[in-house]
Amino acid sequence: MKVALAKQMHEIDRSAIEEYGLPELSLMESAGHRVFEAMKNLLGEVGKKSVCILAGSGNNGGDALTAARYLSNAGARVKIFLLGEKDHRTASFNVQMRILRGMGIELQQLDGDRAWERLQVTLRFCDAVVDGLLGTGFSGQLRPGALRLIRLVNAAKKITVSIDIPSGVDSDSGAVGEAAMNANCTVTLGLPKIGHYICPGAEHTGKLIVDNIGLPANLLNDDIHQTLIDDELAQTFLPARPKDSHKGTCGKILIVAGSRGMTGAASLAAMSAMKVGAGLVTLTTPESLNPIYEVKLTEVMTAPLDEVKLGIIGAENVDAILIGPGLGRERETQALVKKIVAEVDKPLILDADAIFPFNGHADELKACKQIPILTPHLGELSALLDIPVDKLRAGLVPEVRRAAQEFRAIIIAKCETTILGYPNGEIFISPLGNSAMASGGCGDVLAGTIAGLMKQTPFAPLTGVWLHGTAGNIAAEFKAEGLIASDVMNHLPDAIKKLRIIGCKNID
């Protein structure tokens, strides 16, 4: 499924209406009915329930008025409050308003103290709220009336369904200013938006329902370069192993990792590569630490590295090299990383301390003989691009896209939602995973997972992100609190099994 920017969604709507002749009112009817269904699912039954409808002056407000009609016809008691300039109302909005007035339903404009008092009484005694204030056109700062209204609704703590995106959330970035509607459920129209997945917007979205509201299917795929990593896409990632597979054909992975005090990172990365099916994994580590790994690791081979020599062992016989987990940032170590990047003609995954040497010098990544894969968290990406974290987060998708194109690298930005950027400008968004995975070592598991897949699929970065997030979700079912990186690692085979089951179901 594609993920739309606000401008792209606006263009889709325009094309549907002007080029396909799909009436705007027809789209509004579909949207309003889907919001009605979502409210019915939340409340059980809407008959005799009291629902407060909040409508702005645009088509988002028109969708809310349409939902109000469906709710009223189903027996709900609706109270409708309008916010915004009357002369900004769209033609379709005015049509819905006339229909409601013809039904004898009152619409209250929030234009004076009496109206605001009525709203507060309604919010106190209603069962639920429909948020149709702002929609995807909002960015920047809320106007005083909208800010006041959102704060009143949030304070009331009623079941809330937002239309398209919670009011106050920037749909292109997830940014929130002074406030945003706290939705239990968001019904988004056509395609999901970036702001549904990136915090703080993701915190306000609640359950996300995506409905195409009858838009032509080809419009929802054309010329959109953000894609959601969902189950439908994931089933295409990992081909079945051939019957004649052996350890030499499933990937020979070299991992350059570990330093004093951070031996666990190297172990997690190496074992994660094994657990996703790599045939042979060799861990190259400082010679003095080798006895530790000889005890910790059974299936992983180790290759002690002289601690003053800048070189790696057996690079010509490997299929991919992972550098960085727990590697350390000593001057000699940074020199080793840069030497590998500049000289080795193998697929490279750079994680954590292997990204550090390029801070402020990301152009040097272009020296890679093959497109490198970088797996930074936001702090590491911020340092690499020399952009403050808050500015990076506010423009995460465009910054990842720019960096991937400019430095000819695959960038995997790790946060509450994983953003993958490719040098061709394509962006992939993964909502998988959970907050319990905010634990040291989970990033090492991801890096090892991707490395272990490099010989098995041309989509190793995408596959690794899906498996890692899915394994984390499986682990959280057993351990909602106190989840650690090895829990995620140990459920990687279960994630692969789930991926196989998805593929089989779709074949059937």
C-alpha cells in the first residue's frame, strides 16, 4: 500500500473528480458512511447514543456532516458544532448542511460564549465525538478557536473518531504544535499519510482504518514514492530455499564488531544472522576478546584480529560484511572502517560505530564500491547529516530520501517507525515493532538480520526490517515488559514462519 503526502492526496482527489468524473459528493458519502461504521464498531450500537459532531469549513467538515446524517438515521442523538469562516465553506459542505437542516437537525456555529457553553455541556454528557475539524490541509500553528476546541475534547476524554488525520497533526511529518486531537480511531481516506506513523502524530492516531472511498485504484498507485511495508508486500521478499541448498549457498557473512565492554553487540548481530538462515557467519573481533566469543558463540566462527593491524580476514570469500555493532570509536578503529569502505568490493552494512567516522563527511560514503546499507537511529543520523534531531524528525521522510540519493546509500532510519530510503528516491515505511523494543541491542539484532539475508534475497533491507519488527511483536506477546534484544533475536525464526504462512495463504 502506498503512503501519500497531502499534496499527492489532493491531486488524487482532483483527478478523480475532474478526469474520471467521480462526483465530490459521492466521495463524501463514502467517507461519511465509513466514519459512521467506525463509530458503530466502537460504540457497539449507536441507537440512543449521543454523538458530538465537530466540523470545520472544508470537505473534512463535510465528511463529518455526512457521518452525522448516517448516525442520526441509525437512532443516535447528534449535536453538531461548526468552526471556521462561513465564507470558506465548500460547495459540498453546504449541500450536506442543507440536507441536515431539512431533516430538522440543528447546527450550532461556535461564534459566541453561549455556543461554547453548549459545547462544553454536550462534551460532558455525550458518548462519543467525531473530529472533522482540519484534515490533511493543516500545517503550522492552530488558530485560537481550533486550539480551544481540541483542548476541550481531549479534556472530556470521550471516544473520538478523527476523519483522515487527527486535527492538529501535520499529515506530512506527524508534527504537532500546541495540541492535537487524541483519537481512539482515525478513518483515513484514499491512502494512509506519513503523519499516521511518525510521532507525535502516531500517538494521536489510535487505530488506523484505511478506506479508498471508491477512488479509482490506479490513482492510488501512480507516481507515489512512499510505500508501506505491510504483509501483502512482505510475502514477496523471501523466496523459498531450493532443495539443494547448502551452507555455502545461503550466505557467507563476515561481521566486524565488538570491543571491550561491548561484546554483547557483536554476539547479538552474529547470532541474528544465523537465525535468519545465513549459511556461515564469521565474527572478526579484537584478539584479546576472542576467548569470550569462543565461549558465548557455538554456531558462529571467530577470527581474531590483531589489534594494531588495519585489515580484515578473508574478505574475498564472503558474500556480505557487517561492520559496527559495539565496535568502538578509537582512532585506529575509525581508520579500519574507512579502509574497508574504500577498498572492499562487497555489500556492506554499516551500523552504529561504523557510521560514526563519516559524521560531517557523509560524502565519503560515495567511495563505496557497492551501495552501502546504513542502519542509524535518529541520533546517529542527526550527527551524520549535521542536522539537529528535532529538525530531522520534523522532516524525516524528505531528509532520509535526500541523504539516500545524495550519498548513494540505503538509509534505514530507526525510530518508532522505521523509514527506509533508497538512492532512486523510493521510501518504505514500516509500522512494525513496539515500544518494548526500546532496549539496548535491538539495533544490533536488526543489523545482523539484514546481513544474514544478503545472499538469500535481493530485498534484504526490507525483509530484515519486516522480520525484526514482526519478531519484536511476537516477543511482546510473551513479555510485554522487560523485553530484551535476545528475546527479539530468538523469535526471528517465528517471524520467518509467519512470513511463509502469509505467502501460502495468498497462493491458496
